[in-house]
Amino acid sequence: MTSLLKIENLSAKAGGKEVLKGLSLTLNAGEVHAIMGPNGSGKSTLSYVLAGRPGYEITGGKVEFMGHDLFAMAPEERARAGMFLGFQYPVEIPGVNNVYLLKAAVNAKRKATGQPEVDAYEFLQLVRAKMKLMQMDESFLSRGVNEGFSGGEKKRNEILQMLVLEPALAVLDETDSGLDIDALKVVARGVNSLRSAERGVLLITHYQRLLDHIVPDHVHVLARGRIARSGGKELAHELERRGYDWVLEVA
Amino acid sequence: MIALPTQRDENWRYANLRPLAKASVEAVAQRDPPAVELPPPLAGFERWVFVDGRLSSGVPAGAVARLLDARTAGAAFAAQLDDSIASAGVDFALARINAARGDEVLHLALPDSASASVEVLFIATAPGASGTSYPRLQVHAARGARLHLVERHLGTQGADSAVNAAVDLALAADAMVQHARVQHAGDSAACFDTLVAHVGERACYKLQTVMLGGLASRSTLFIQLAGRAARCELTAAAVANGIQTHDVFAEIEHAAPDTVTRELFRGIATERGKLAFNGKIIVRENAHESDSEQSLKSLLTGSGAEAAARPQLEIYTDRVRAAHGATTGKLDDQMLFYLLSRGIERPTAQGLLQWAFIEDAVSRVTPAALREVIERAVVKRLSDVASLDGLLVSP
């Protein structure tokens, strides 16, 4: 099995405070891993460190992404190599329209791999098909990126971008937060449609309910900056029953 | 001898007057107009072309506008000087120099309920040492007239031309003037202008101004909402790259009840560019129920870039609505990271965000053919065109 993501003993600081303290995790192609954990355990920090957001200091350990040293890559290089971060709070960018962002992103990736730019017509057909899957109205295409979108619309838009970009590894940071059950199902359907033997998904979530719809291969509990416990999908149910305190006590 | 303002004068603190002061104050001498490349004509617009302040094209067939000798036009120009303008003092010095030195005036008088579309190109080619160009436009829109006016200042790349333009407009009751103004002179030019508009009852003056070229530019605008329910919509966009300075002083006077102002400025200063927008709104005693909104924003993207956006309000009555906001900031880190996380190259991402910032002020320009020209010129100043190609094509 090829490992897509290999995190070894990762430590990182956010705002001068150590948040990740020796985290290790290996995610192989074809796998879906869920990372669960209480608030403040370092879940979002992990996702931002992986995507390369400024403001985080790596204080120890290493991360390999598809065999490359992740921290030697700029955020845009990580994305073009196949990493995708689904934001917990997608950013509104008025004035940059949604379809332009999608196209610029796809073309940046194609350029990096020596492919010609996408055909405008075919691209639009593809985006339309994916929007249908995400139950998004076509009017979203011409609107500013996330501009005036509701919380649920923003999350769908994240998944739409993911479907269009077809990343090797999707890191989804609390994509389920703020979604009602119908929207959750739509988002889950989008994620599931991307599952394949070549891809991996790292689902970061606070609640177990997302995992009823996107069934993970592995579940990890993040506590105090490291993986406190790992197991199969049944671990999520156990957590739901016993609460995070149970893991914290054990840890 | 009329003295130029200096940076010690209150409303000129941010202006760069040196290039203008260095040029010869004489009008550029009459000569055979040099061959210049003109932008494609705008469909449906009557076109006039002036080179170095003098008519270079023929008079268009069936023209609405006509050319006047500056001596004949002088009185008409002065007639626009109401009390507030007369007291403007040094702020009006450049207009007085224009009136004293210029030779030709393009006079545009629209009769009652008439409508017209006119494009005027002012092209500067002469070096400053051989004189200053004094373009001058007069507009009278009679009752109910509608005018779409395009005023473009262009120039020879590399020439340190000096331009001192003056425009005065009078809008009678119910008139509508839509005025698109583009300063896209050569990068070494000095472009100065003074604009006076007198807006009558229920008349509407829409001014969309875009400043891109020139080493130093300064627009001095005096707009008087003189009649009940007169309206002004002022939109200004500026991009200052390298060591460019763009400075706008806009005074809008609410001198009648129910008058409305909508003012929007978006400016980007990169490298060591400097921007200033001084938006002064005066609400007179009788201008009750007047309503003004100002939104002034500048974006700095260079370590040596500077911007000063100043809203100023002088209100002499109660019962008014006056909203204003001014911000100066840098590119939003979160927006930038979001775009990078999608694989978009950093320069493209920065260009996109700059475009998104200024787009508000550019998208209102009409006609669409001119807007496209401006959009391309703006994008070219923000980033390499290729990486932003497709951005301008609306889906």
C-alpha cells in the first residue's frame, strides 16, 4: 500500500502555544480516516498545518505527502500536488466569481503537470454536473466566492470545489458543523462520490453523526495535541456513548 | 501671473506638483499634429480628438459639439463661477491658468430634451519643456437633455507632457449627464484637471473617473447640487504603481433640499505609489433632507506605498443623512490563503484580490466597450494579463 500522508511525531505551535505535541498518523491511498476530538484538542491546527496556513510554527517531526517533504512545499504547491483543505469557515471573497476561482484552480493544477488549459465549454458542463450532485443552483456560479452564502451553502461550495479539483487527499475540517440533516446527506454524498482506491480523505469532526454517512476505515481521537486512541468505525460510536472524557481519562 | 498651489496649501498636501511646475507654462505651440495611434471608436459616439490641447481631427459631420476660440468662451467659463467657486482661491488656480493660456474650447450645448453621445480624446505628445496642454470642455445640458460623455486623456509613452485640463458642466432641470473620464496618459506625464459641475433641479450627474497613467495626477472636482433633488453619483478608481501619485480633491456641495450624493473611491497603491482622495461634502443650511454616502477605500500592496483617504463633512443643518466610511488596508491574509490553498499561484491570487477590490469602482463605467478597455488596462497594472485572462469574461 502507498501512503498518501505520513505524519511522524508532529509538533506545532499556534500563537506561541504548543498545540500539536508529537502527533503520528499514516493514511494510505483508498482510506478514509476520521479524526475526532474535543474542542481545543488541535483538530483545526492539524488541518491548517497540513494546508500550509501562515501563523503556525512547526517545532518538531515531519510530514510526507505522496513521498514529498510537505513542509518544503508552499500552500499552492501542496494544492497542485493533490491536497485539498475543506475549510471549517470558508472565506468570502466578493468580486472574485465562483466559476472563475474554480477555473483558475483547475488550470493552475494542469499547468503544473504540463497539461493545456481546460476547454471552457467542457469545464462548464463538468461544473454543472457536480453542482447538480451538490444540489446547488446555477446562480452560484456567477456569484462572488462564498459571498452572502449561508453556512450550509458555503460547505456545499467547499465540496463542489473538491469534486472539481479531484484531489488525491481531501482534508475536511468540520465540514459537518452547522449543517442540517438534509445538507449533511448532500455533503456526504459528494464526499463518497470521490472515494476511490487512489484517494484518501481525512475527516475532521467533532460529532459522530457525519460518520454514519461517510463511513471511515479508521477513527482517531485527538486529545491534548496527539492521537490518544485509534480504532475502527466502532470507536466513533463508543465515543458518542461515553464522551471525550473517557478518552482523556485513559490518555 | 497666477501662482500654482503648493503642498503647503491645505487641499494640496498629497499632490505632486513638481512635474507640472517644471514644464513651460506656455501653451504648446501650434504645429502640424504628430501622427498618433487612436483607440478604436466607440459605437454611436461623436468623436473629437485633440492633440496637445488643439483640435487634430476634423469636425465630425453633423456634430453636436462645436469648437470655440478661448477668448469667446472665456465669459461662459467664468459664468460658472458661483460664490463657492470664486472663494475656492488657490484650489481654482489651475483652472484660471487654463482659461488664461488655452486657445481652444470644445463647447457642447444640448437643447431641451435632446440626447447625445460624445467622446473627446485629449492626447498629450509634446515634452513639458515645450509647453503645457490646456484641454477645455464646456457642457450645457438644457432641461431634460441627456448626455453620455466620454473624456479620455492619453499620451505618448515616455513623454513628460504637462496637461492642465478644465471642464465645466451645467445641468438644467431634469438633465442627465453620464460622464466617463479616463486618465491613461503616458507614465511620465503630469495630468492636472479642474472640473466644475452645476446640477439643477432633479438633474443627475454621474461621474466615473479612472486614473491609471501619468507620473503625477491630480483631479480637483467642485460639484454643486444647486436645485432641489439634484443628484451626484461619483465613482473614482485609481491605481498608483512605481512612483506614481494620484490625488483627488472632490468637493460636493448640497445647496438645495432633497439632494443626494453617492461617492465611492477604490484605490490601489503598489510599490512606492501614492494615493490620496479627499472627499469633502458640504451641506448648506437650506439643504434639509439631503442624503450623502461616502465609501472611500484604499489598498496598499507595497512596503513604500501610501494612501490617504479623507472623508470630510461640513453640515449646517439638521435633518440630513450623511454616511461615510474610509479604510486603508493590506490584502486580506485569509482571502489570500484561501486562494493559495486552491493551487492558484501567488501573483495570480494577489492580482485577483486586487481586482476584486477595485472592481466595484470600475464595473459602473459605461459604455461597455469602454469599460472593457479600462478593465484590461487595470488588470495589466495589477498583474500579468495572461494569468488573469478570463477574469473579465462574465459567465
